[in-house]
Amino acid sequence: MSKLSTPGHSRPAPTKTQKFSIAGVATLGAAALAFSLVPGSADAGTETQSIEAAPVAFKQNVDAQQAVRAGVIKQHNTADKQAKDAAAAKAKAEADAAAKKRADEEAAAKKKAEDERKAKEAASRAAARKPVYANNLDGWIRQSLDIMKAKGIPGSYEGLHRNIIRESAGDPNAKNGWDINAINGTPSVGLLQVIQPTFNAYHVEGTSTNIYDPVANITAAANYAADRYGSMDNVNSAY
């Protein structure tokens, strides 16, 4: 049995065989370590590429997300702008339509007021021009002369007045009840002693249909005299 070494004594030096074994192990360990760290080895290259590719892929993913987000924001902004533009256009169209309606109404009201003003002025001028005839023989003759002039019936104040005085003495209700006309049932009546058939045939439009009406009687008689004698001025006796 060998003795244990005691404290204070050094260990026995390794043998030649032990030295060789230790050296071999160290060499193998160094070789293994060196192999694992060599850049050209397959495992080292794959690991390095993976490490380098990871940041690139991450950046690409972030860029894609940012691009999508930017696209969505752009579409939203475009749609919002289009909606605002459409609303503004609609509001402008409505405002323009309302303004046009007000303008049209104001123009119509102005035109109506102007038309009414012109109508009143025309009526006033017409009233001012319209003669006022006295309700007597002079007035009846003058009114009849104006109507005769408008209708193209010849005659003068003197011719009418002369025949009226001879026939009725100026009485619009005068009636002959004894001559042949009266005997035949159609008495001569009125200022110019006209029978009803003659009055009906020579009645002048615009005058009364009453044979006793002074103006209607004079005008119808003047129309008859113009047809038979050329004018009442040419009548100097019963006609």
C-alpha cells in the first residue's frame, strides 16, 4: 500500500504518459473552439446571415405598415375633402337659387308696380282727354259728332242742329202720332224723328239701343242720312 502525501509536501511530477494525454486534450479543445469560431464554417455563416437579416426584415415590415397607414389616411382625407366640397357646392347652389328667387320676386313686384303706375297714368290721361258732354241738346250733338267722326259718318253741328229743331224742337221724347208712319204702326220718335225699323238698320255700335236715347237717335239718323243723301247737312225737309 502506497502512502498518502502529507501537507507541506509537493505532488509527484506527472509521468511522460500523463503529459502526453494532457497535451492531446488541450489540443483537441483548442481545435474544437477554433472550428466553432471560424467564419467560413456552415453553422457560423447561417447564424451570421440570420443575425444580419433580422433587422432588415423588421424594417421592411415597419415600412409596409407605415405605407398602408399612410394610404388609409390619404383616402380618408380625400373622402373628407370630397364630402366638404360637395356640401359647400350644395350650400352655394341653394344660396344662389334663393338669391335668384328673391331677385325674380323683386323684379316681378317692381314690374307689377310699374305696370300699375303706367295703367293709372294712362287712365288718368284718358280721363283727362275724354270730353265731358253736357246733358242738353248742345252736349248730345257734340257727343254724336265725336262718334260720327270715329265711325266715318259725315255731318256738321249746324246740319244736325237745324234738322233737330225742325223735326222735334229739341225734345228727345217727341213722337209723331198722325203721319203715315204712325198710321202704319211705326211712329217717328226722338230728336230726329226716326222710326224703329230705320233705327235698327242704322244703329251705330257703341251707342244705346234705346231709340229715345238722344245720342243714339241723332247718330242713327245721321248714319241713315249719309246713306240716302250723302250727309245730314244735305237734308232740309222731311227725309
